[in-house]
Amino acid sequence: MNDYLLKFIEKLGSIDNTALFAASIFPYAIFLFYLYKINFLNKFVKTGFTLTVLFVFITILASIFTLNYYGKTLVEVDFLHGLAESFLTLSDFVILLGFIKILNNLEVNNS
């Protein structure tokens, strides 16, 4: 690889992204606000995207716990990392169910 690209990747890896992670809740809250105004989407889709906020909250709590109890990051404690990621899987599954329901309703209406 190019030497400049490697230096750039190293620089990106050294940046503390905590503030960016915390600030990302504001655009997501705006996204949820406008998502709930769309009448075409069912409750499953809206609930699934809202459950993503629960995933973030659980991840933050698990990160704090692992730092205080184990002295490690969340990524280093596999069972807690998996537990936190399971909430993302749950929200993705609920979103998928909502879109499947929308597609099934479209097929019924067109036939």
C-alpha cells in the first residue's frame, strides 16, 4: 500500500471517537422524528429503528461495566460484547419483520 495511505489509516485509528459516538444520537433522533411521521411504515419498522437506541444504551452501559469491573474494553469481554450486539440483532429482526409485512400487503393489494 501507499505509505501516505498507511499513515492516514494510523492517524484515523488514533483518534478518540467518543465525542463523535455521543454526537451521533442527534441526527438519529431527527431521523426517528421524521420516521414516525411516515404513515406508510408500520409499527414494526418504527419500533425496530427505535430499538437501535436501546442497543446504543445497552452498549454504553456494558462498556462502562467492563471498564470498571474487568478493566478492559467491551470488545475484550466476549460474552458482554455478544450480549450487547444481540440487541442490535433484535432491532434488525424487528425492522425486517416490518418490511416483510409491508411487502406482503403490497402483494395482496396488487393481486
